[in-house]
Amino acid sequence: MGQYNKNLNYIQENFDAKIIVRDGTVKIEGIKKEVEAVRSLFDELLNMIEAGQTPNLDEVKSLTEMVRSGENNRLDGVLSDVIQTTYWGKQIKPKSLNQKRYVESIRNKDIVFCIGPAGTGKTYLAVAMGVEYLKKGKVKRIILTRPAVEAGEELGFLPGDMQAKVNPYLRPLYDAIYDMMPGEEFERLKDEGRIEIAPLAFMRGRTLNSSFVILDEAQNTTSTQLKMFLTRLGFDSKAIITGDITQIDLKRDDSGLSHDRKFLEKIPGIDFIYLEKADVVRHDLVKKIIEAYEKKKSEQ
């Protein structure tokens, strides 16, 4: 119910149903559609409790929004599916139905494309799944890569050796990894070759067996680069390709992700997951910023 019945009160305010809580039971009265929606929400809260979680008001708000916006009222264990718990106790889990589908797709498919706007957890969830697979011995190494392409910058103008030049482009991948494990453990695994972070160009000519490979910012790969990456996949491996086709720093016609997905979608065994602004899990303003840009684009 939440502290001072905060969770219950919020649910009452947002559904046209009467909720009666008495003697350890919850009774829901009203029209069928509303009753089923509230029942689905309570089922998911129970799933979270059985998984050792304590639902908070933000999670109740998120579940309410999912029930209201979904094609059906089933939440399918979305917030109770904990991928892993970080060393400081934070639970990493999907926070929307689309993110849940993304995680399930990674579990069931060997090649998964995830396309969506900034802040939807594309890279973060992929890294979390990779770390989980590495910890459980399902793969021998994680390889994180992204193209060294940014608007208005070139590697040659950056100071330092090659590693120093590419580090700014790989920083978001380091940030995600540091969220999953202590810095010392990451450095040890990196020294052992069990975690590798490198520019996409370093993938050429390799065969990646027993690996969890993540290509980030794939919208900035050419068709040739994307083909090169996809054909590196070896036995007992997974490849996750993430990108935002609204933020292409190449000429739009040059983006392999934007162009090639049209025929790659037809290959059995390759899954495409599309995330939307409703799946944004950053600051509330990020969703509003995305909406503002979409509105401006449609006006133009």
C-alpha cells in the first residue's frame, strides 16, 4: 500500500474502480476493463514483493502509465525482472514493457537490434545483460564497441596516442560498466582480456566466439561497417546493436543502420526492438525535450 497508503491512494485517483483493502485481501469493484487494469497492477506489485523488492510511488506511477498506454492490461512481470544487483545494492531491471521485451529478446536471440531515442536504456540494459552473462559463465568475454564519429570532430585533431584519441568516444561505455562493478574488478577483467572496449575499426578481421558483443551508436556506421561487424559473430556469441536513427552524424543516406534494417528485419533469428519516448528513463525533462524536437521536425 505504501507509506501512509501513498501507493494505494495514487491508484485510487487514477482508475475508475473502487478498491477495498481489509484483512489482508484486496477487493476491486467497477467496470470490467478498469478492474482488470487494477488487478494487473496489483499482480505486478505482488511479483515485485515476491522478488524481494519494495515497490515505491515512482514505480507505481510507472506501472499505472504502462497499464493506461498499453494495448492490453498485462504487465508481464516488467518491474520484477531483476537482471542483476550492483555491488552497492542497486537493482537493474527493465522499467517499461518495451524494455522488458528488449531484455527477453537478448535472452532468446543471438542478434538483436535496439533502436530508440536518447535515455531509453538501449546501451545500459545491453551492458547489464553482458555483465550478467559474463558472471554466470555463459560467455568468456564482453566486447563493447562504437564508431569513432562525432559531429564536427576528427580523431586526428585530438591530443595523445590512439587510445587517448578514442577514449572520449568510448566514455559512455565506460560509464555503464562502472555502474555494474567496482573499478578494480573492471580493470582486472580488462587486463585479462575478458572485457574489451575498442573502436569499431578494431573489429575488422576478427572472429568473436563465446562473446557478448555490443555495438553502440550504430546509426553512425556505414553499410560496409555494419556488414563487417555482423559477420564477426562466432559460435556461442550474441551481438546487440543499438542506435538512434534521429541522431545520425553521417549523411543520412550513408547510415547503415537506417538503410540496412529494411532487409535485415526479414532474416529469421534477428530481432528488432523499437523503443519510444515513453521508455525514457532519464530525467523527466529528457522526454519533454524529445517531444519538442519531434514537434519541431513535424512542423518543418
